[in-house]
Amino acid sequence: MTAPSWALQRAIFAALSADAAVTALIGTRIYDGVPAAAPLPYLVLGESEERDASSDTPATRHALRLTIWSRGGGTREVKEIAGAVIAVLHGAALTLSGHRLIDLAFTSAEYGRQSNGTATRAVLRFSAFTEPF
């Protein structure tokens, strides 16, 4: 059986890659591992946490972090991309391999600049709940 966090990450990647609004803003630059010299803007499927949430049935609670990087000169570009990503994922009914997605919800966003001022970022946090089937 596929690990629940991997099944969820694959489904998120597929949903974002298939969305016209997201791809209009970042193209196909959605990464797990960022290639050297990748052009900005791009989105990184970043850190995640998986916790047992079982009661009567097996279940997993997920905390996800997606990071958007831009060189747009301000936060406008990352905020536009963030809005498109949130629109796709919040409440989405994604199909996962070997698991059922019960809930996927946007929980917070943080916007800022790289310390040297050359890039801006948005860190989006989501929570999810899955069960195996």
C-alpha cells in the first residue's frame, strides 16, 4: 500500500498541474526537489507531517507546507499564485491511491522576502485527513 503522505502529495501535484489558472502563473514548475537554476516563479511541495488519527478505523492527519518563490519585485505575484493554489486545493475532492481523502483545508499563509531581497515567497499551510481503503 502507498504511504498516505505520498498518495496525498501525488494527488496534490496532479490537481495543481491540471489547473489552468495555476499553470498560467507558474507553468509546469511544481517541484518536490527543485532543479538547479530553476526559473522563478515556482512552487515547492515542501515539508509535511503525518500523524496517526485512528479511532475505530485507521486514519492519518496531515500537515502540509507548500512554498511559492518569485522574483516579482514584491508580493503581488506570490499572492496571485497562492490564491490560485488555495482555490484548487481547499475543500478539493482528490483521488488518492489506496486512500480516501476525507478533508483538505487551507489553514494559513505567510508572505515575505528572502533576506537578501532578491526573491519573495509565500508559505501555504494545509491540513488533511485520510483513511486507507
